[in-house]
Amino acid sequence: MSSDGAGTDTGDLPKYTSPEDPVAPASKKEYSDSEESVDWQDVDEGEHIESILADHNVGCDDKDIQSSSLQVMVDANAPLVKGRKKNFYQLAQEKFERELRQNTHRVHLLLLLAHALRLNRQCNNDLVKGYILSLLPNHLSACPQDTASLSRLLGWFTDMADGLVKGQPSAAELGCPQLSSVQLLVSLLRLLECRARLVLVLDPSPYKKTVPRKRPPPPSSSKDNSKKGKRRKESQVKETALGEDVTLEEDGEPPKKRKCRQRLCTNSGDATSLSVAQGKPMKQKSTSLSLSKKLKSKLGNSVQPNKEASVQSRTTLQGKVPLEESKGNFYDGTTSWVEVYSEKVPRKWITLHLPSNSVGQAHLAELACPKPLIYVVALDNRGCVRDVTPCYAANWCTRERKEQISEDWWNRVLGVFSPPQSETEVEDEAINALLLSRPLPLKTQHFRGHPLYVLKSQLLKYEALYPAYCEILGYCEGEPVFSRSCVYTLHCREQWLKEGKVVQKGEAPYKEVKTMSVRKRRSAGPESEKKVELFGKWQTEDYIPPPVENGRVPRNEFGNIEVFKPSMVPRGGCHLRIAGIQKVLRSLNIDYASAVVGWEFKGCYSYPVIEGVVIAEEHRKLAMDAWREKQHILIKDKEERRIKLILDRWVKLVKGIFILERVKRRFSTGNN
């Protein structure tokens, strides 16, 4: 943008007008009206600019500068500075949107969990169990306990899957929608008195803001780009007889080579098929695949995990209804499977994957699942729910775990449906052993926040490894890898006192850190760089406060006593958490000290949280009796005030009635 005269950058100088400017009289009049005390004069722009440049020691040899006009070029499309802070309204809007996404994610997850509990209760339907028992052969009526017996049972069920789904009782007879093939398998195993769990993949709405990544265009010449654009415009989309959209090239022939991904699709009626997860699918095969043999081979070779977008076009190879058009249960064989507990040593949960007809191969569940394994829950016949995501998500420690909502909130939700403590501990040990058996991450960024391993360079400010020479579990890009169990949180002396601990005498600090942030250190200067001594828990001992002597309670320099933990109450004293007892103690002339139980932070400042008082134990009975007597008096006075208020209102009501009757008698007429 260029301008003559008006675009001149004059700094912080008063505005001036030019005699040659046609707008000068109006602007001069405007300023003279608003600021009558300021005397304005007309000056020459060229001389004024030269005087400004001379004051700043800038040469005026250039003819362009010496001219009476100055041009300033400003890029209107220049990007904003990255370091610019957001205003209050932008921060408030982002906070609102973030909380909205999180709450939506939580509610959606709770609804999916409630639906999963409903599907699990349907598996315990006695009518369904009786229907399956009427078709079960005698040699399979025993409870399977090993992989071989489970394989035989799964083989029979796979062969009879279509007949079982179609021949089951109607929804009116069951009182609920008809069961899917996975639910029927769970009912069969529970009929045989096996500990069987229904495993479902919950897929709630994401709570993180997703920003689409823009991929840079491939390097090519302008001629090639123009040719590609013409081909795209001239390409035609024709609908095939199978109901698929196949994009044809300019000459009417399909493309020679297309990279495509295949995955399994199973509807509610257990019509398992192999579909192409691609916008331009492959040519459909005419022969159908066998559920027990060919699908298993396909899973082992060509099936890749597809966790991104939903499929735009899906065609089943057996000519049945696709998954998206099926009614009732929206979980299929790829997003639900079965777990059976084996009582034989080693005792563990065995996975039964129906689409691949596999037993004990948990990794096939992730390969065939089209959704990301972020929440995988297992439900048993008692209604207990268990999060088994680490057992099936191969990258749970580095990726899926970070996609979950707050771990504390999710654990509180599942705590309502948790199994007995003994079973939980055994399964936790098995999951931990499974995670430890997996290989180490290959990149250093994957160790950040890892629950099992840590790099020394990624330790936080108040973290350290103990002992100093820990066992090295491996190396990643030349840096040693340590166990997360060797990481301890360090605190200063004041913070340990809040935990009821005190640093032992003669202990050297395990680590020293700078107190202030980088910005404050730069503004304060190098002289203010004070370091804080940090200590570990192994360098502390329990804090023993000074005792109460002669009825006097020990205090700090602020006149209070710190009782962050129950063990910090001094010997010979007691902590009374009673509001308003201070007046009673002052009336009885009993020494007390206000108890500081914590700190709260508001407006960038910390305030002590005072709860109750600490007095001598010998004065406890006297103080409590006086407080009860005072409470009794307060209750009696409150009751008297209430009764007096009721009587006053009745008196007011009766007087109002008398006044109304007197007015009626005095001013009433014959007609009214």
C-alpha cells in the first residue's frame, strides 16, 4: 500500500496539515474544535521530514527521501507474530470448546458403556441358552478348558453360525433384539459353565481438537500438473452392476495398479465378508470365501489395521446386507469377540476371534478391527467390567493410552463395576507382564510419559533416578533406557514438611534446581539465580513436633500451628475440628492455636486453609462441655425467636381481619 504524504511515518509527533491538501481546512477545523487550547500551524512536509531524519542522524542524500512525498509499503497479508498472546475472550472461548468436547466425550462413553451392559445381559437369556442347548451335540457338552477343546467348539459354532442366527427366537419372544453371532457364542460358553467375557470396542467422539494436516503437493512440472488436471476433469464415474462406484480413466479403462487395504466386515447376522477399504475398490470376486479356512489365511497375510476414516463404499462378497445397513446391534465380529478363562496352568484369559476362527491369538483382533482400540472393555456374566485395552492395543503405552480421557475419571467409572479385588490383582500382574514382554520403543519421543520406561534426558524438574546407578534395560538412539519404577519425585524442605516429613541431619541435597522461571531470571539478573536443594523420600524421617507444656500450644512465627497430617499434632495436644469454638475457648481463657491444614491458590496467591484449633488434651473435656452448653443455649434462643415470630404473624393476621371487618361495616352499602 502506498500513499503520498498520508503514509509518512512521523513517530510520536503531533498531526499537521498541508496547505496543498484539500482536506486540510476541514481537519484543521475539527482539531481546533476538539482542542481549542492547541495552536496549529501549517508546515511543509518535505522540510518536516528532513528535520526528523536529521534528529535521528539519518542522511538525506537520496533524492527519494528529499522529495516532498514519502512512500511506505505495507504487506496487508503478512502473518501475525507467533509470540502474540491471545486476549481474554479467545482464551475463554477455547476453554469453553475444550470443556464441551471433554464433556461430550464422557457422556458418549457412558452411553456406550450402558449399551454394552445391556448387550451383556442379553447373553444370559435363558430362552437363548435353551435354544442353543437343543442344537449342541453331546460330545461338545463338556466345559472346554484348553485350546484344543475350544478350537473344536469354535469350529462347530462357525459351521452352524448362519443357522443359529437365523433360527433363534424372534425379538418378541426374547423381549429384546435378536443376538449377534458373538453374543450367541458367549451364551454357549456360559451355558457350559465357563467364565466367558464379552469384549467390545467402544468408539466415543474424540475430545481432542483434530486439525487436518495439509500435505505438500509432489514436486512436478507445470505441464504435468496441467495434464493431470485435464485428466481429472475428463474422468467419468460409472456405477457398476454390483452397486460400486469405479473411477475410469480418460480412455474408459480402469487404472492398472491400485494400492488398497482389505479388512473384515461382519454384520449382525454374522455374514462375514472381505471388503475393500478404498475409495476406488478392487474388482469383486465371484467366489465366496469360507469362514473357517480362507478368512484365516487372509487375516495372516493381507489384513492391515485400518484406524482412520470410515469406509465410503463397502460390498460383501456373499451378497448379504452390509454392516451399515443392519439393524439392532452395531457391533460385529471385528469390533467384538470373546474371552474364556482357562483353569489349567497357566491360568489366563484365552481370546476367541470369530472372523478368523482363531483361538488364543489376541493380535488378530487389532489387525481386523477397523476402529482404533482406545477403549476395550470386557464384561462377564456377573456384570463386572474390566478395561483390557493394554492386552490388544500393541501401541497402548505410546499412543492409545494418551487418547483416553483422564485416567482417574475412567477408573472411578469402572470402579462401580469392578470385579473382586483378588481377581483384579491377578489380572493386573498378567497385564503388566504382557507389557514388559513387548519390545522397547524405537523413538525417543515415545518414551515421554511412558508408564514402564524412561530416559534420563526426559526427566522433569523435580524428578530423579534412584539409586544413581540404575539397571540399564536397553538403548534408544544411543541413550540408556531405565525402568519407570526407579523414578522418584523430589521436594524441598518446606514441601516435605507439608507431607509430615523432615530431612535427616547431615543429608546432602540429591539435586539442585533453579527457583524462578527463565523469564523471571532474565528480568532479575544473574545475581538473583538462587538454587533450591531437593531431597528424596529416602532422605527424610517422620516429623516430631514440639510437645505441649503447661497447657501452652507451640506456634510458628505467624501464631498458628501446622497440622498437614494427623501425625503433626503435638504430643499432649488434640485437634478440634469444630467451627466457632474459638469464642468458647476465649471465654474460658484456654490457650489455643489455629490449625493450618493446607494451602489454596487463588489469583496467583496462596492462602492458608485454617480448620479448627489445637488445644491441650487436659482442656478437651472442659472445652467440649462449654461448647455443648453454648450450642444448647443457641438452639433454645433460636426456638424462642421462631415462636415469637409465629405469634407476631398471627397477631398481625387477626388485626388485619378486624380492620377488614370494621371497614366493611362502615363503608358497606345496601347494593354492595
